[in-house]
Amino acid sequence: MFATQSLTKQFNSTATTTSSLTRKQQKQSRRRAGNQITRASSANVEKPKDSPPPTSSATATNPPTPPKKEDRKIVNGQDVPSFEDISTAHFRISSGVVRTRCVESHAMSKATGSRIFFKHEWEQRTGSFKERGARNALMSLSDAQKKKGVVAASAGNHALALAYHGAKLGIPVTVIMPSIAPLTKITKCRDLQARVILHGATIADAAKYGKEEYEKKEGLKYINGFDDFEIISGAGSMALEILEDVKDVDAIVIPVGGAGLIAGCALAIKTLKPDCLVVGVEADRCQSMSAALKAGKPTLVPSGATLADGLAVPTVGPRSFETCKDLIDIMVTVSERDIATALLRLVELEKLVQEGAGASGLAGILANKIPQLKGKTVAVALCGGNIDTSTLGYCIERGLVADGRLIKFEAVVSDRPGGIAGLCGVIAEAGASIKHINHDRARLGEESHSVLVTVECECTGPDMGKDLIQRLDKNYKIISTSML
């Protein structure tokens, strides 16, 4: 092991000093250094009993050969990736995807009592981690498959990733999108030269149509967005980068939908740093992974509308599940309130925008759903930033409500001149700001010479809201108060 580490340093030094050489000479120099590492690794060198696993940097520069397809590990009928598949994928896609930053957040560290790092997967060219798996899947195709092309069903990030890298690699991409797909993403896919087919009301409808009409009839390769072998392997490359950038990381928090991302990452993490906790976070309106872990197999669960629409997968992928079922240490769920609060915190404190699914990992921490992480060094995957402006505005308002900074009340006010002005004066004295105000004379029943006033106010926090209601209660008949 020590000889290998020494040679790794030698390789890095050699690569630095060859900057003035020709490209051909540089390649020859790197090849010789890589061969030295390989020979040293296989030499009969005595290793300490507690020898640590290989580092991700060594894996990236000199990936091991993955098992052949016929030699892959089979678990409950599913061929699952190995660590070699992940490190090979990392090496394969490195020139085509962004090596995103893993940045320490001082604001979130102070707020949570943990040392928080954010993995900026939204910095990928199409805005999400999906590019890792998409490029790996496309580059793994045979020449014949590359010529024919691929087909996938997606309403968002997977479609964008395939379309982008398909165009870059010259591989035809057909995307089946359901009617719920946002118009902006449909347009973007077409702009990226993908053939876009609109069919069905759900992803399941689109997937069935894609397999029947395009995989079977046209011979296109169908690429599942979260359960394809190469998709999982490519997704795992994110964990390799985190482990390389944050060497003392104690836990990595990953949003879970179909489970492709956590499957690849968990395998990489537990191979390289077994004591690092793997934490999964899913929306409480679609608890597919929690149900699968409890049942011991993928289970269909009800799926409601959620701010984290990218996580609303009613059944986790069977291959993904078999890959990570024994590797996840903690699994938690987050509410819509938790997600909205996390989105608001990211906008206000980090000056960055995420989609609901991308912010779910942070939501779990801010909601104190993972107390085991207090005082630990934690990496959180911010895995997607594709959100339209109207949805973002709605999410921010939901976050303000969850934060106790938006309140709504109904009060009976005198219909005499200056009646509503007096109410507004009390609100101003409390320091609150009126966002909306409405008056209604018809719904007061027995009340005469009065008006029902409905007010929405913005406060600095719940304490100001309580103070405002107490002030109003002294002078007015309060019909109702509520958080929006």
C-alpha cells in the first residue's frame, strides 16, 4: 500500500512536469506512471491489517476493469453494479460532465450545529445530476446501438440529460413525455435536437408506450432514468468526488426517488469509507424507499402531489433497491413544509435556487429529522435546480408561511370613515407589513355598520405575528387567524 501511495505521488509529479512536452509524450508518460502503480499494487507487499480502501483519486486515474456482463453479481434476479463499474464510469464520463464543486456552507453549519458541505450538482449543463448516468449509458452502447439511438420516458431532468449528451455524442435520442411535462422542458429537449413524443397522462403511460412502440418496433435501446445498470454506475461518480473533496466527511445525505442516485453513491461510499453514514431523504407523500426497506422488496405506494416532484416515484427501481438495500444507514421523510423551508433558506442564505427534490436532503437536516448528524461533517447533495419561476414563487411563499412570517386574519372593523385606517395603524405599530387586504360588508350577519376585513401580513417571525394578534385583539373582534 505504501509503495502504491508513493508511486501515486510520483505519477502526479510526473504529470505536472510534463506540461512542456508534446501531447504524445504526455500520454506516454502518464501510461508509464499508471503501469508503475498497477505493478506496485499487485506486488507482494505486506499490508497493515487495517489497510484503508483505495482512494477515489487513484480510482479516477487508473480504474479497475469491471466484470463482464455475464460475470456480474446477481441479487434476486437483478444484475447489480460493482465498485469497479462505478470507478470505470467515473473515468469514462469525466471529460463530458462538470466536476461540480463541494462547498462548505458557513450559514447552514451555524444554523444546524453540523459542518455542512453542499455538492452543487445543479451546476451540470442541464441543471441536475442526471447527466452522469445519461452520459455513461450513452457511451456504453455498442456501435450499432449508437447508430440506431435510444428512447426514454421522462418529464424532466433525465430527458434533458439524454438530449444534451445525445447531441454531443451524435446519438439519436427519442423522449416520450407525458402531458404533465412542463412546456419549458419540452421546448428545451426539442432545442437539444431530441425527438419529443407527447403521450399519456403519467410517466408510467409514457414508459409503456416507449417500450412498445420504439424499443420493440424500432429497436431503440430503452434507458430507464433510475434503474438502468449504467445509470446507477454513472450516478455513483458523484460520491467519489465528494469523498475526494471532503476527506473527513462523516455522512452524505442524498434525496431518494427511484433510488438510482443513492444506489450508486451508497456502493461507492461503503467501498471507500465504510464508516461514512449513507442517509436517504424522501418526500412523505411518496415513501417508496421506506416501504421497500420495510417489506424487503420494492413496493407500490400511493403518490401524492409534492413540491419534490422529482422524487414522486411510486416504486423504487428493483436493481437500485438490490444494490443499496443493505448500505443505507438512515432513511427519513420530509413534509411539504420542510421542503418549502429548505428552498427558502437556500434562496435567502445561500443565494441559490433548487427544485424541491434538490433541496430535500437539506430539508431533512433543517427539520431535525436526522439528529445523529449533530456535530458531524456532512455533505448534502443539491441534485437539481430546474424549477420554473411560478413554482419557485409559490414555494417561497409556502416557506414564509412555514417560517411564521406570513399570517392571515379576519377582523370586524367599524364601517365609519377611518375604520380600516385604524386597523392599518395597529399593524404598522407592530412592525408588520400588509401584503393583501380585502373588505366584505355582506358576510357579517347581525353585525351592522361594520365590515369584515381580511388581511395578509408579512412579519419578521412568529413572535411578531403573536404580538400583532394580541394588539388587534384588544381593539377588534377577531373572527379567525391562520397560517396561510
